[in-house]
Amino acid sequence: MLCASAPNSQPEELRRRGTAKIGLGDFAGAIADLDLALELEPNDAFALRNRGEAKRMLDDFGGAIWDLNLALELEPKNAFALTRRGAALKELGVFESAMGDLDEALKLEPENALARSIRDNLKSEELRCIGDAKIIDFDFAGAIADLNEALELEPKNALALTSRGEAKRMLHDRKRCKSAIADLDLALQLEPNNAYALRSRGAAKRMIGNFAAARGDAKGMLDDFAGAIADLDLALQLKPNDAWALRHRGAAKIILDDFAGVIADLDLALELEPKDALERKDAFTLMYRGAAKRLLDDFAGAIADLDLALELDPESVFALNHRGRVKRELGDLAGAIEDLDLALQLDPNNICALFSRNLVMKDVSS
């Protein structure tokens, strides 16, 4: 029954006014008018699909789908209703059904921009999720391939850019790291408070600094590590208890001679994830803390950390080099040579290991 405020209103007038209110963004008002229209004509497909659209715009996705189902029973080939139902299903995580509706809408109306946009976003998100899963499985090349495809569909998908940047970084190659930073720069233009992108870019900058150090490019190295710390500082402002960011900030501080800062960050990282190094076979925290302790002349503490790091990662040239130098400081020249020889077997051109071994050999010959 019509309410007293509109006793003479006819269904046509009500549905027109309701539709106009959708265009003005008055979705609650639109629903009120379309409710009245549907009381008078319950099988009005036009009113049903527009009320469904108004409900969708108010995030009432279940109510939207209910109306759009009824509308599509009356008009099964209506592209408008299929597009809006696909959009609502996407929001509820019913991706396969959403894709079916959007595909059908595009068959009916190939130029349907909204259906194509939602479908591309849905496909992009699906590919991003697959890419993220591959990153977890250490299939970084496979992840990049999926994320490339996701970004072809949706070039400004900040999450996909962040994931692709992280996958590139994990390939541990200078060129890839630079490309990773480009992806992460764009992700941060789109989402300046993306803590994951900030910490990943910080880690990539630290790695670029490592490459610069290997080339002897001191200025570039310092700039890269300072940039890494700046990014990781911002990431930690957004997520103060992020052990991952603390580990990488600690590693960056070692190049800037902030050894106490290294230990403080890595101690906190281990407090937050005390079993992380053991359970995930991640020697990173231990080897950098060991290196910082060596540089602060805490040789016993350094040996303890580096021993455990090398149990977890026996081929860590970084840890072998630092343990070799600690052993030299403790007078264990044979042990130092053993560690440094192994480091050079693994990486014959490692400047740090070559320098350390030359120091030990001078001690032996003196």
C-alpha cells in the first residue's frame, strides 16, 4: 500500500524519480521510491534492477543480488543487471559466478565499459593472488609472469606493483633490484602509506647498496643505504612491530657504522619473532647481529651468532667472512683461514673475503 506522502503517485513516476535519485547519489531515497513502485508492480524488472543497483552502491550486496536475481528471472539477457550482479558477487568474494555474469554481459554488450573494468579488475586480482602464492613458494620468475599479466589488465594496481617489486627484489640481481624499485616507486605514488611497499623498497635499496659496495662505489653505497633506512623508518612508523622491516633496517645500519642501532633493531626483531631464524631457516638476523657484535669487539657474542647463522645457512659468504675475521681477532688463524677459504670457494671474487684472508696470511707470515 502507498504511504500517505505519495497517494497519487504512479509506478512510472516513482521509478523515474528513483532512477534520477541514483544519478544524484541519493541511494536511500532511490530505494524508498522504488520500494513504493514495486509495491504497485512487483514484477517490474526495471525497478528491481535499479533498486538492486542502489543497494549495491550502499554496500548491501546481498540485497542487491536478491533484487538482481528477480530482475534477471524476468529479463535473463539484461546486460545492466548482469553487470551489477557480477559486481556485487565480486564484492562478496564469489569470483567464479561474478566472472560468469561479467562475461555474459560483455557478450551482450561488447562495449560495456563497466563490465570490462570490473572483469579486468577481477582477473587482475586473481592473477595477483596466484603471483603472491608463487612468491611464498619461492617461484619468483613465475610470480613475475603472473603479475605482468595482472598489470597489463590493471596498470595502476598498487598491490600487484608491490608484489612484482618484491618478486624482482628476491631474484638478488642488481638490474632486477632497480626494476623492483621502479615498481615500488609507482606503488607508493598510488598508495603513499603502503607499509609493505616501503619496507620492500627499503630492502631493495639496501641490496643496491650492497652491489655498490662490491664495486667500490662508496658514494652510491652510502646514498642507497641512507635511502633504505629512510624507507624502513616510514614503514616502521606505520607498523612499529614489523620484524621483517627491523631486520632490514638493522642490516642497512651496519654500513653507516651504527652498530648499536644494528643490534637494537635485530634484538627487537628476534624478540618479536624469537623462533623465526630457526623455524624459517632465516640466518639473516643472526649473521648481521654477529657482524655488528664483531665490530663492537664483542667477539664471544659474535661467534655465538655467526655459528648459529652458519648452521642454518652453511654457504653464507657474509657470515663466513665475519666469523673468519672474529677468529683472527681471537688468534685462531687456522680457523680463520678455513672460513675464508670456504667463503672464496663459494665466491672467488668477493673483495671482503679476499681482503680478510690477506690480513690473516700476513699474521701467519709475521
